[in-house]
Amino acid sequence: VSGLSGERAPDYHEPLVGWRVWLLEEEKIGLHLRSVVHEIIWPPRTELVALCLQRSEWRHQAHTAPAAECECGIYSTHDPGTLDHYLGLASRWRRRKLDRVLGLVYLWGRVLTCERGWRASEAYPARLYIPVSRGVPEAAAHEAAHALASAYRVPVEVLELPRGVSAVEALGQQRHAA
Amino acid sequence: VREEVAVKIGKPERFVIVEPLKDPVPREVPAEPPEKEEPRPREPEKVPAR
């Protein structure tokens, strides 16, 4: 991994676009996106900025996130096929049926390119999909989509899941059809 | 703000610097204060013709 000390010319003038999973979190001021692993709310209308809070000993030294030697940074993957694991995690941890969101995320700033994704210093959602299983009232899903679209000002789609079809498969079918 | 391992993305390879020319964030546009209406010039009083 090449180091990044000091200023250098930008490599890209367009944000990178990756895939990730969020949780839906009802806050006092409305519906928000939350990170799956940590209680980090993604703020609407402003970028999420990575800050390393790792607690193991050598990582106590302050550093700019992301650092190659650490695990910090805002994660995203190249391939939506790898998101099933995290959609499953989200379901196990949360009981509600309407609680997971997957989608595209813009990444910029200092970005660490990895084998199957990125770790970035700054990010903002680009397009969101709310997977809806059978039995969940359609109106609730559309209401959530409307609330997210209003808060983040990004396109939000409801992804209806036929029986036996995962969110990632449904997303693939929808994108193929488009 | 901290974001930790959320997806298995493999080993780090290299850093890149990404500086979008266009802001990727649809930011809140501060509302402009309402413009003050300038007083309209008074119309001359109409005097009935004699």
C-alpha cells in the first residue's frame, strides 16, 4: 500500500460509487439511515466523515481515517452480491420487517482501494432501495421511501421481494429489466 | 464519526484522492430573506375635469 503523506494531485474528479447496507432508524426528527455495525447516523444533506475510534493499543495513536494499517473508514463494496451477508446481519439484529436499506453510495476524499471495495474518508448515499417482503404493508414501505427521499434528497425505490427471492437477487432483476 | 467493518472488502491495495468537481451532497439551501417591497409611487389624484 502506498503511503499518503502530504498533498498530491487528485486521481479522480468524480466520486466513486459503491454498494452498502444501512438500517432504517426512527429518530425524533424523522427516519434516518444508520450504519449496520455501529450506531452511526448518516446525516441528511451533509457528508458522513470518517473518524477512527479504534480502541486497541497501537491504534490509540491518532491518525487520519482511513488508514491502511487500521480498519477505519467508510466501507463500501464493488459488488452488490456481497451484501446478502449484511442484509442478514441487519435482520438478525433488528426485529422489524421494514428495517434494511441497500443502495449506492458516493465516496470521495482519501479513498483506500481494496480487493473488493473501498474505505473512504467521506461519503453520501446516492440511491436507495428498501426491500419489502411479502406481508409487509405496501403503504408502509412507500411511506418510508418518501420519508428517506425527503430527508436525503436522493432517489429511493421500494424493492418488492417475491417469495424465495433475496433482496440482492431482486435488485439484480430490477436493474437488468431497466 | 466512526464507521467500522461493514462489508468484507478484502485487503487494502492503494490510496486514491477523489475530489469531485460537483458536490455529491444535495445540501440544504439557506432560505433567502424575503425581499422588501419598495413603496409604490403614489398615483396622482384624479381631479374631475371641469
